[in-house]
Amino acid sequence: MPQTTLSVRMDEELKKKFDDFCSDVGLNASVAVNLFVKTVVRENRIPFEITSRPAAARGAVRAAEEDLEQGRLQSYENAGALLRDLLK
């Protein structure tokens, strides 16, 4: 398979820390980046959470999800079902 080059600009100190980490786990930066890219393509997602929500909001969302899973909240298939339930 033909190869290509990906050039990434980053802070010099960050690059050094990344190289050190990769070395510690027996990789080099190229292999680590390829692992990341292959995971993104395979899973069709970034393989870690990216959020701008504050920690408190993340906690509230997790609590709501847990309440829903435990049956403490009602879920609805669509807005019409919600409205019908509210107008009872």
C-alpha cells in the first residue's frame, strides 16, 4: 500500500513528552499516531471523550443517565408521546 506523510505542528515540549511516553511503552510517535488514526477510522469516532461541558454538567448528565437506566425517569419515543403524557 502506498505511504504518505502527515505533518503536525505542536509545542516542542509536548512533542518531547509524547516521544518519551511512546518510548516508555515501546512505540515511536509514528506508530502511536497510526494506532490513533486506525482506531478513529475503524470506530468512526474519536476514541476518547471530547467535551466543553463543565465537570458539574457532566456529573448531572451522568446522574440523569443513571436515573433513566434505573427506571427513575420516563423516556419517550418522540415529542408527541411526551406531550400526550403531559396533557393527561
